[in-house]
Amino acid sequence: MTRMTLLAASAAALAFATPAAAQTATAAPAGFRAEALVGWDHPGADGFHADGVLFGVGAGYDVAVTNTVSLGVDAEASDSTAKKDGVSTRRDLYAGGRVNFAVSPKANLYVKGGYTNARFRQSGFGSENLDGFRLGAGGQYSVGGKAYVGAEYRYSNYELGVDRHQVALTVGTRF
């Protein structure tokens, strides 16, 4: 009887342990990534705001520092269709850092911040480049292999009282 009890207990332990062993551990995103982005752009200054479509490309590199946290660098070049009363937005360049938090084997959340430089053009007066900073937060979800989709909100603040709110949807891959 003791052997039968031991055999039954061992079989039960193996049956319950197998699904746990098959689960994938949550891991912080790491490595090189490249992505395309599209979204809503809302630049403005002193009560003057415009709306447009944001589009661009980004790249970055993340290094895992724990099992669920990684640190990364970001670079992005984007443009926008936002235009109002002869003032239009042009290219926007960004470089900064980010902290990623793995929340499941397929999803991570992040916060970011860094330097941004945007170009604005006014009809008849030419273009002006404005320096500033960007803060943002977002998430990414793996859709298979190394591909992911994501969403991000970001706020940029430039010289001369110009600011910008953006919501971006991303699609990318990790290498």
C-alpha cells in the first residue's frame, strides 16, 4: 500500500508540475529594435493649436538589468501633416532613454524621456528649429516571433512656448 501511495503522489506531482514548467518566464525586452509609427499630432503655442497625422520611424537598443526590467536608448525621426493658418509642422528628431517593465511573457510597459528638435514653418517667413524635451509612456505586445505592436502617449515642450501632444501606434521587430 505504501508503494501505491508513493506512486500516486509522484504521478500527481508530475502532472501538476509539467504545466508550470511549460510556462514561459517573464523576461525584460532586450536587444536592437526597429519600428514604424503613425498617430495623432497636436502641436501648439499660446492657445493656437493644430491637428495632424504623425508618421515616422524609430530604433533603439535595450539591455536587461533584471528579469523584468531593461534600460534602453531611443532614436526617432518623424513628420506631421499638422497645419493651421500658414503654420505647419515639419520633421521632429528625438533621442533619449527609456525604462521597460515586463508585465507578462508577451507584454511590456515603458516610460521614456529625452531631447527633441522640431522644425516649424510659417508661410512667407521660412522655417525655425526649436529644441526641447519629450516625456512619454507606452506599451508593446508581442504578436509572434520577434514582431510587436504598441501604443504610446508623449508630450514635448519646446522653446518659445511651443508644446506638442502625440499618440502613436507602432509596429516593429526585435533583432
